[in-house]
Amino acid sequence: MKELQEILARLEPAAALSALAPALKNILAHLAEEERVRFITDMINDPDGDKLSSMVHL
């Protein structure tokens, strides 16, 4: 896991997301909807503020 984090740290953010996208799609496809929602909201939410509510306009 540490090696993966080191590789991703060397990439530009957009490139890191592109590299992770296929694996994330595969993993998320195997989760229950509640687990997918929890994962996504945990990524979006910030302890310093509620980003999820700011995305309501989307």
C-alpha cells in the first residue's frame, strides 16, 4: 500500500485520478449501494466544513 501511495504522490492529481479510476470503478461495483454512498460522502465531506451541502446545486 505504501508503494502505491508513493507512486500516486509523484503524479499530477488528474493523472493520479485517471490511474485509479478503473480500479475504483471495479471495487465500487462490488459494494452495496449504502457502502458506495458512504465512501463517496466520506471523500466529499471535510471536517472543516460540509462540502456535500455545497454540491446541492449540482
